[in-house]
Amino acid sequence: MSQQASAKYLKGATGDWEIVIGMEIHAQVTSKAKLFSGASAEYGGAPNDHVSLVDAAMPGMLPVINEECVRQAVRTGLGLEAQINLRSIFDRKNYFYPDLPQGYQISQYKYPIVGEGVVIVDVSPTERISVGIERLHLEQDAGKSLHDLSPTESHVDLNRSGVALMEIVSKPDMHSAEEARAYVSKLRTILRYIGSCDGNMEQGSLRADVNVSVRRPGEKLGTRCEIKNVNSIRFIGQAIEVEARRQIGILEDGGEIAQETRLFDPGKGETRSMRSKEEAHDYRYFPDPDLLPLEFDQAYVDGLKGQLPELPDAKRARFIEQYALPPYDAGVLVMERASADFFEQTAKGRDAKLAANWVINELFGRLNKEGFDVAQSPVSAAALGAIVDLISSNIISGKIAKDLFEIVWSEGGDPAQIVEARGMKQVTDTGAIEAAVDAVIAANPDKVEQARAKPTMLGWFVGQVMKQTGGKANPQTVNDLLKRKLDV
């Protein structure tokens, strides 16, 4: 797969336009406690059930840094091949919001914990791009305003107030909805491998602010608009397409783009204005006087690096080399750590390519259809490996294997014992198969002449022989006998 420069332009009424996309991903840190208090960071719970006096901003309460959140941020930075800053500073970002009890958010601005990095993104089987990471900083989440509990009042739930977030800011290196979707998917995979965020977008533990601008190819960057809090990869793609078209329409009509924050409405398929975009000076950032600079040494970073698991890119490269898998298959298998582990257990000591085909096509296909993840699979890696063994040893054919897979999925059991008990072994006796071939040829003399004139007809004969043998004939033997007897 080659590194490619993007030349993905949108056609407007007056010519081509290039989309420029950058993203700010807010990833909730995997930690039992919040960033500056000991209150539970667990999702859900009754409103205001996970709130300490610090989270509620009671007078005199002081924040205390949660080291686990620092560890997770450093580990994530290492996974993004980024610069780890041994000294960083927490700032106060001042703004008013009903569910922000302090009247400011503790965040990081000029001196973040993680600096520049890079994410390698497979956009398609033939296209790979690099997306630069500008920074990763730690900050606390706000609470949540609830407007649907009363017709006249808004309610505030502070359970999320103070929960640790990593804000991962990309460079404007993406130029299509496909690239943006692939980037978020890859970033989520990395976070899950590391264990620093569960990546659950439905619960809001991973959400994206998407910056979109358009320009004529080769011209300077256009004015960007930020689409706030998009919580699914599919919606991210839709929001980018809709917003780019909106901006192109305005510019082609002679208008100007106002820099603003917008919301995406998936129901209406449109973005709408939320507020004019604030600049950094509007927030009056200044170092939080209650928190000392965050400092650690290189030995601390090196210790965390040594504990990292094998990450997706390294695992993908190993699968290609160790198991001789095509890059696409390896990429699919390493998307989730549990899927990669399942494949390795299935492939152990077996035909890895055949094992990969069965994991990707049969197992993943069925899991997707049923809405299961690999941990919920009724077919274990050992059972799938046993099915692969039965195919490799020519005890069953590929068609019988699919029937066997269905039985194991629905009923469980040992594949080899099921094959024995239900008489599912394929017929490898050449004499029995030859008799079936002769019978089919004798019954279809008109088709014999057609097959000699048109060899692709051979498939029809194979199907008839397989039908006559109940799908148990060895397909290769059937093919060889038919070619010889039909002289094709």
C-alpha cells in the first residue's frame, strides 16, 4: 500500500473544491475516579450520584490530580508516536455554562502533556495516509443539562462533571469524509488496544468536534466551521459532506463563510448555527493557581512504554509476515484486539490463510448479522480451528463446512464428533464419485456437447454431481473426472 496525496475534489457549479478537515476528539479516560476528585467516573447512575464537593465547586475545595489519568494520557501519547512533555501546566478556561459549576474548566493550553505525533490510516485496501497529531491534553468534562424532565425547568446532572477527558487534536490533514471516518476508526482502535478509553460513542466516551473548510485546489485555507459533539463515525461522514456543500454553495453565490460553531442534525441532514466561534483569548486562559505544574521524568515514560501491548500497526505487520496474510485481511483482523487474539488462537499450527478466511467471512459475517462482538461468539476459536482442520485434511468440503459451522453456532458441540455422528464426511472414494459422474453425463447428452463447445458449462456438471452425492463428493476429484471424461 502506497502513501498517497489526496486529490479528492468536490464538483461545484463553478469548478472543483477541496475539503480540508481537522478534528478534536474528546476521549473519556479509563479510570475509576475523576481527574481531580475521588468521585466515581462510572457511566450512568442516578443524577448527581457521582458528585464530590470538588465536582460541585463548593467553596474551599481544592483539586488533586489523579495519577491514573496521567498514566493513561502518557500511554496514549506513546501509542500515537507523539512527543511526551515531561513538564505540562493546567490552565483555567473561563466560560459560563449552567452545568459547569466552577465557572471555568480545568484544561491545558500552551503546555500540554503530549505534543506532536502521527496516526497511519488505511482509507481503503489501496490507500494509506498519515494524519498528524497536533497535541493531546487532559481536561475535565462538564456536567449535563436536562431539558426534557419539565416543561418549565432545566435540570443539571453533575455525574460527568470532572470526569477526565483526553482532547486529541489533529492537524488539518484530511480531505474527504472517507478519510475522516477512517481516522476516527483507527484512533478508536489504538485507544482500545492501549485501554485508555473504551471508545463507546453511544455513551459519549468518544466524541468529535469536526473542523471543516473548503478552498479552490492550491489556494490558501478557507474559513473553517466547527461541528460540535458528533457521536458516531457515520454521522461524522454525513456532517462533513453536508457542511462542505453548504460552504461551497455560499462561496459560489459570492458570499463569505462566517467562522462559527455548528451542530449537525442527522434527522434533517443539515448543520445549523450554534454560536460564533470563540478565540482562545475569549476564554481568558491562565495557569490554575491551585495546581502545580505536572512534572515527571523520562524513566517514568520509559516504564510505561515497556508495558504497552503490541499495537495495531505492529500487529498488522507481524500478521502479514508471520502468517503470509494479504494486508487487507491483516488490517481487518487487527481492528479489535479481541478479534486479533481470536484469529491467532484459531490459526495456531494450521493453515493461517484458510483460518483467516473463516474468521473474516463466516464468523465476522455472522457476528455482524446477529449484532454480537467476538467475545459473544457461540463458536469458540478452538471449534473454528477444528472446522479448519477438517477442511485441510479433506474430511469435509467447504460446503459441508458451512453446514457444520451452522450446527456448531446453533447447537454447540465438537465439530469432529458431529461430522462422525451425522455422516457428514465427504466422499473421497474415486470409484463412487466416478459412478455419480458417469450417471450425470449419461443423463445429459445435450449438455455434454454444450460443455465441449463451451468449457464454462463444467460448473453445471459439478453442481449436478454434488447434488447427486448430497454435497459430499470431493469437489477437486469431481472437477478432475469431469475434465477427463468430457475432454475439456
